[in-house]
Amino acid sequence: MGDVMTSYALGLDYGSDSVRALLVDALTGQEVASNVVYYPRWKKGLFCVPAKDQFRQHPLDYLESLEQVVQGLWKLAPAGAADKVVGVSFDTTGSTPVAVDSEGVALALKPEFAENPNAMFVLWKDHTAIKEAQEITAAANKAAVNYLKYEGGIYSSEWFWAKTLHVLREDAAVAKAAYLWVEHCDWMSAVLTDTTHPSKLRMGRCATGHKLMWHESWGGYPPNDFFVGIDPLLNGLRDRLPAETFASDQVCGGLTAKWADKLGLPLNTPVGFSAFDCHMGAVAAQVKPGVLTKIMGTSTCDITVASYEDIGEKCIAGICGQVDGSVLPGFVGLEAGQSAFGDLYAWFRNLVNWPVQNLLANSALLDEATKQKLAEEIENNTLVALSKAASALPLADANITALDWVNGRRTPDADQTVSMAIAGLKMGSDAPQIFRALVEATAFGARAIIERFKSEGVAVNSVVAIGGISKKSDFVMQTCADVWNCPIEVLESEQSCALGAAIFAAVCGGVYPTVAEAQKVMASRTCKTYTPNAQAAAIYDKRYQQYQALGRFVSSSKAGGGKA
């Protein structure tokens, strides 16, 4: 450890709606200051078509917000803090790729593509590539080597190759201009270190291993012939991707003069290789074998690790991959998750608030200011009131069963074509009863992941929860503890993903020799524990069977009546 009195680590967390900057005293673990900036174009709903499952983000949202969030951070931090930053690391959503040209410029930054959604980042929750994902899965199942065996056996429409192929098919102009595709997390590190040019580009282990089918055993990515067999539009793309990948405890490069000036940071500040948000969040949660870290937000991401001895030659079916060093150096990182968690609750809130959103504006009984305040009050309190009412309902009287697949199913066994369903509705069914069923659905979906891990030989003895929902709703968390029938620890940190990035930044900055050493000082502590109620757990065992039965029915009888 260095002899400086103060060393700050800067973690930058790119979420779906905003970017967060977190400054951490690397020597004490104290979270010194944080700042959040919302993406302006995304906030306006630009370039997105929810009815088509199209969700795109402009690279300028990322770049402009980066400047704003870091410069704003210095106003909240101790004087002179910027000069004491020893390392910077990013986490982002993913898979969120973007097309770049032969010079490494993201296409949407070029005037001719500035308003073209296909030239922008394809956000993780964009599901426009369902057909392409199915084709990739089919090709892998027919190949002599199944290149999906380390990614759960099923390729998702949320991932890199499916999204890339969909855009190439959809937009001839983008296809002609695109030389390479880069994940958001890798792009951020490259931008700050001036390594975006394809000849300089280096990529992290996390995104490549979990979403790009990278694996050391086949020398990087599947062979070009595999991709050409799916569609000639993919010809040559894999050969332009760097074959070597790097864990997040490695330095991508030094901060350039341009970005040092923009961010107010010292020139050549080490910038680490980036990773997905939930992987870095798990590091902040001190993930270890036997502990599942669940990041609970609009969707969820479930992260655990296993030793090389425990994982052996096993290929875990139906998850989002098992990748050496993607979470912690020296362990195999395993990822799963749900496509909707908080999103399901938000959907129901918007559903029940339709009259407020659509009729109140036309009321002649109230002035405009009162209308606006009333609408905001109702929207802000809807889920709180529903949770309170739902928690008071006798569990034994529950007769509504719901699925959590409002955004499709991420894991186990990815299928973005399935839809949610609600069964058991009667004339007496009311909003709190339905809301409770939706909360139970999200808990059941999470249980399916836990059970898949266990059935495949991966230990899950306890759960650590991070993210907004884990801190906001006792009702949701207690329901989860009862459904999973295991204790849940909730972390103290309000920004665990950014904290994980800061831990890696401290290692890249030389404050600690290893991630494990940094975790001892910087990782978050537990602020609350939820313990399962034995009586409720027994009831939920039976209700979970109903959830599974409904899931089987929906999966086997999709909208067109065809088989899954």
C-alpha cells in the first residue's frame, strides 16, 4: 500500500436511466461523495419504440452525462479531491453494443447517423433480435462444437451477436458503415484511454465471456465459418474483435489529456477494464462460493462464483454464462437473472394509474398546478400503498397466480417470446391481491434460478441483495425470503455497483495488490437481514408448483398456438 495519506477511487456506474459517480476513500472504504445525472435524450423517450421492444441510447447521452456527473461530483467532494484520484473504473448495463466505423467512431456520433436508432447503443432490454437469437441457438446446437455450452446453451435476444445481426439485416446503411461492434462497458474504457481505434481496442473478460461466446478453449470466438453459416452479413466480424480479453483488475490505459481536462482529473490516471454493473456490484457485496448476489432493479442480475475445483467440467444449463475471471480473479463467474422485476411493478402501477394519467388532465374541477401535484402524489405513493395493503392480506387466502415474464424470460432457459400471465382472477379480485401475486411471481422467478443452480451442482446457501428494491420494500424482501426459504442480507451501500467499480479502480491505481485485499476495506457491510417464516415457506412451496404449472402452460401455448 502506498504511503500517501489520502487516495480516492472513482467508480462510474452506467444504469438504464442515469450515470452515477461515486468517490471512495480507498484507504478507509468511506464513501465520500456521489452524484447522479440522467440521460437527457433517454429521459425524453427518444429513439425508443416500446411497442416493438426497441430501446436505443445515444452515445452523446453517455459522453455528456459523464462530464456532468464527474464535474458535479467535485462540488460535493472535499477540496482538492480530484487531484488525489488514483484510479477510474466503469460498470455499465449489458449486453449493450454499438456499431463503430473503421476508425473506431461510434456511428451515431457521425452527422449522417446522428438520428438513426440503428447507429446507437442497443440497450440490454431491447428485444428486437428474437429471431436472430433463435437462429444462433439452432446453429450452435448443430455445430460439431456447441459454442453456447459455456453460456447456458441458449442464446438470448438481449446479447451481442443477435443484436448485431438484427441491425445489419435491418439497416443497409449501418451495415455498410459498421466495421466493428463494441459493448458499452468496453467502449467507455476505450474512449477515456484513446483506444477506440480497432487497431488499439482491447476488451474486458466480462462482456466477451458472457455475451460474445468468447472462450479460451476455442481461441477466442467461434470460427468465422460458424457465423457465416448463420448469415454472410457476419463474415469477418469475429476476426476484427481482439482475441485476448482482460479481467477488470487490469489497467486498460491512462486517462488522456482531453478527458483529464473534461473530467478535472490528473493526466494518465489509470483506467481499468470495464464490466457489467451487476458483476461489479457482486464484488462490492463480497461475493463468494455459496453466496448468490442478487441485484434488484428494473430487472435482476444474479451473480455467484465457483472455484475451478467445484465447477470442473460442468456446463450450467440455461444461465447467462460461466466465465473465468469475469467477476473475481481466480474464480469462475456465473450469471443469471430476470428480465423484469421492478419493471413488473412499474407496469402495474401505470396500469392502475391510467385514469390519473389520462383523465385528470381534462378535469375542470382543479387548476393545472393542483392536477400536476395530485398526479405526482398518486404515482409516487401507489406502490407504497399497494405494498401495505398486500402485506395485510392472509396468505392462506391467496388464489391468484402470475408469471413474471412481462419482458420475456432471461433465465433459466432464455426465451424472450414468452409473455406474462395471470390466472385465478375473480369478480372479488382487487388491486392489492393482484399486486401481491405479481410480487410473488418475481420471487418465484428468482427461485427458479436458485433451483437451477442447485440442480446443476452450484451451491446457493444464502442470498445477498443490492439495488433499490432491496432497500425500499420490506414486503417484497420478506416475500422473497419466504419463497426462497433462505436468509437474505441487504447491503448498506446505496450504490453497490459504483462501489464495486471503485474497488477495481483502487486495485488498478495500485492502492491494493488484489481485489480480495481491496474488498477487506472497501466492500459494503450488511444493514438488514430477512429470515424466512417457516409457515409461509411451506405455503409458498405449494404456490411455487402452481407458478411452474402456469409457466409450462404459457410456454407450450404461445400466442399463435405453437409449441415452445
